[in-house]
Amino acid sequence: MSNLNHRLFSYIQSSPTAFHAVESARQLLMATGFSELPEGEGWQLERGKSYFVTRGLSSLIAFRLPENGDTGFQLVAAHTDSPCYKIKEKGIISCGGKYTMLDTEMYGSAISMSWMDRPLSVAGRLMVRTAEGVEPRLVDAKKDMLVIPSLCFHQNYGVNNGMALKGQTDMLPLYSLTGQESLHDQMAAMAGVSKEEVLGADLYVYNRMPGTVWGAEEELISCPRLDDLACAFSAVTALIEAVEVKNIAVCCLFDNEEVGSCTRQGADSSFLSDVLSRIDTVLGLSSEEHQRRIAGSFMVSADNAHAVHPAHPETSDPVNRVYMNEGIVVKFSGNQKYTSDAVSASVFRSICADHDVPVQAFYNHSGQPGGSTLGNLSGRHVSITTVDIGMAQLAMHSSWETAGTKDLEWMVGGMTAFFSTGLRSVKDCGWKIEK
């Protein structure tokens, strides 16, 4: 378990943005024999081989083709983005000529106070002019560059009674006391280009503190971006480890879940439907055969879940409670913000039971609306039986989140078992499970 958690820490450390999370996944896949398929070029697919395709540099779909006999797709989906602060194009704000701050806006729904008074850095992508046109360059400062300083207690005596933080004033990172060099100039130099060659940038502030194992018995982990890079890492790892698959095994990493997924690389786009239909077209299936395959497909939508808070247990459902280190969480919602129902949950629970992977059930407190995730959004374009799962964690949307050391192993184990188990749709809501 310790080794797996430290592998997760390494993945997260190399993935300060969604762009880097996909690049880190890309490197893992290529190192284990997966071939890259450019979306804008012709595809040649071979049975028994493994492939992946990216979109926008921040979403990725990888898949394994079995030798024969497949009747459906078995998919695991997670997301690559996390709440943070995005730097605006004219990103410099001066205070009296003495301070240089960065002009930022919130991406997603972050817990703002968790970003204050800690070392921060900058990463993202630059679009660079070349002789042929433009091309992307990923950049990561990999050093402490910023702090968002809080107002001292003596100038804000009511701070412990609650303070409404304002994004345009309270959450601006302090960058410099001189202002002699702009951030964009510095990032261009890191990419090995001149500032004149940079035509555009998507730059984000991130917490660069490394993950840690802690607790009286080292039973807990804390790290930035556990939501949802823990599930993204688990999905990629499971696809790599599930060498023998009975159906087409698909790992989907989508960007922009934290802002609604309504982008060309989000779950609420045509990316998944494009890739699945293209696979079947290249394999020679007819349109009707593709639809039959979709009808026999099953998705696991993976996004972390809320563990019972030790100081605020009243915020959780009184009986349907989930805890860290007690297994994979299956998430339910009466208003269908989660896709799990009796059918999909039963299939997933059966697979986990066969592999000694514990499972627990999550429901929101009935007085709270709760969150949602990408399962239903992808279902708008590809209607597949889906179960929503996650790891139990604390402090979701904080810059520093906490989970259990055992749960990552169970998540990888459950996903690997899912990919390795053959599912066959035998009738509406009926499934045959081939071990």
C-alpha cells in the first residue's frame, strides 16, 4: 500500500494542471506498450493491442482491444482538473509600485482560505509561434513563486468569526517586490522561447507541497488534487494492469468537470462518442452492430466522495455514512446527480465481492443538494449503464485534501477487477458476469 500511495504522490507531483496530468498518464501508457493515435489522422487498429488518443492536451481516452469475442465496452472515467486559480492574460497588478501581484480568477469552486499563507507555484501551457504556425509547450515552474498573504489578525479582529473572501482583492498572489520581470516573460524563458514568440497562455496557480503519509498508524494520506487525480491515477494503473480483458477496456480522463464539462474535451462533449464509434468503424462493424455494442456496455464513473467529517458528523446522512479506509464508495442520489441505481451498483458490488474489495454506500444528507460528477454528463452522448464510485476523503476542493492509505489499493484493485471481468448484457437490466 505504501508503494502505491507514493506512486500516486509522484503522479500528482508531476501533474500540477490537467495538461500535465494527461502528459503523465501518456508517459505511463507509452512505457507499457500503448500506442498513440492522433485524432486528426487515420487509425489502424489491431486486435490484442492497446492505444490512446488525447484532445486539447487535457483529456485522454485509452483502450485495450481483446483478441476476439467482445460484446461491449467496459469503461472507467475520471477527471483531470481540480479547483484552483487561473492567471488572467494581463496578469500583473501593482500596489504603489512596491508590490507586484497576479490578477487571478477562480477555476471551479475552491475553498479559498485553504490557498492562503502557503507556498504556491505556476504551471500550464503556452502557445508558441513557429515557422509553420503555432504549437503548445507545457511549462511548470517547479519552485515556490507565490504566496496569497492573509490580512493579519490585528487588522482584522473578526477573522475567526467568519470572513467573506473577495476574489479580486483577498485572493491575489504576491509575486514580487520589484516588478522588473513579468510572469509571462519568466514562463516563456522556462519554455526556452522569447516572450515575443508566445501568442497565448493557460496558466494556473497550484499548491506544490508533496504528498505525505501520516496518522498514529500511518493510516492517512494528504496531498493536493486528490479530487480527482487519485481516481485518474487508479484508472490508468488498472488499465495497465488488466492485461487480459474480455471486452474492450476503456479508460477516460476528462477535463473541465469542475466547471461543468461543457468544453470540447469535457465529459459533456462528443469526445467519448467519437472515439467509441471510430473504434468500431475501423474494426469493420456496421452502425447497427455499434449500437448493439453500446447497449451491452458498462461504465464506472470515478470521482471522490465525502467521508464523515470528525467534527461535523451531522453534515452526513444519519445512517448511510462512509469512512476512510473502509472501501470503495458507491454513490447514490435520488435526483440522479449520480448514475448509480440498483442495477449498476449490484453489478459492480458483485465484481468487488469476487475480488475481496470492500464497498460502502454514500447518500447526501437530505437537507443538502450535494455535488454531481461526469457520469450523467457523458451519458447525454453515449447512453451506457453507469455506476458512480469514489474514494472517501475529507476537505474536498481544498488545496490540501485527505484520504485513507488502504482505499487507493482497493480502488486500483476494484477497477482492475472490473476491466478483467467480462460483462454481457443478456436482457434489459440483466447482466452475465464472466470471471
